[in-house]
Amino acid sequence: MSIWDRFLYLIGLRPTPGPRTYRFDVSDSLQVTLSTIAQDEGRPEHELIPELLNAGLTQYTSQERLWKRWETLSAREKDVVALVCLEYTNSQIAARLNISPDTVKARLGNAFRKFGVHKRSDLRLLLAHWDFSAWER
């Protein structure tokens, strides 16, 4: 039994270790989406479910890792990262936060190291789906 089979068995989505069958209580819109994807790919729905579950879990754990990295930032590093993601320049960030441009550069360097990136554009791409609108105020 694979790890996915065991996982699905343990959470009750696979009642027996026999042939793969899944029981999901899904909304109508989710069922329509699954059917549409299956039709577009020319594959049966039951073949897509493990792949979609894997993709969803991968995305979820990826977001969880990003959040944990975010939590390692100091308050000022968070401010700098948020403003960088809002496309402020170092000079604009320094003026807004009442700190020197060198301090902005140092805080940004710390954030780059913690997120494992080397450029502002990489940081923006990594956090592109996050909402930093609270820093606009």
C-alpha cells in the first residue's frame, strides 16, 4: 500500500486497501470543475483525483513553509518586504518608515536570506498572491 493509499485510508476516503475508490462529499461546483478538467484532459475523473489531491497538498505545504519564513522576519523586515512587494523603491521605503536607505538595504538583505532569494523580483514573485494592501495606508 502506497503512502497515499495509507493516508486516504487513515482519513476515511478509502475504506479498504483494495482497488482505488474515493468517496468525497463535494459541492456541485467542485464536481462540475472536476468533470470539466477530466473532459478537457480526456481522462476519467477517478484518475485525476489523486493528482489533484497531491497538487493541492503540495500547494498547501508550500504556503505553510512561506508563512513560517514570514514569521521569522522582524516587524521592520516585514514592513520592508511588504513595501517591496508593493513596488516601492528603497528610497521610498526609507522615507515612509523614517529609516535610512542603508537600513532598508540591510533589512531587505535579511529577508532575501530568510526567503532564499537574491532579487526583489524573486521576492515579489514568491509572494505575488499575498495581499499587502494594509501597508498602503
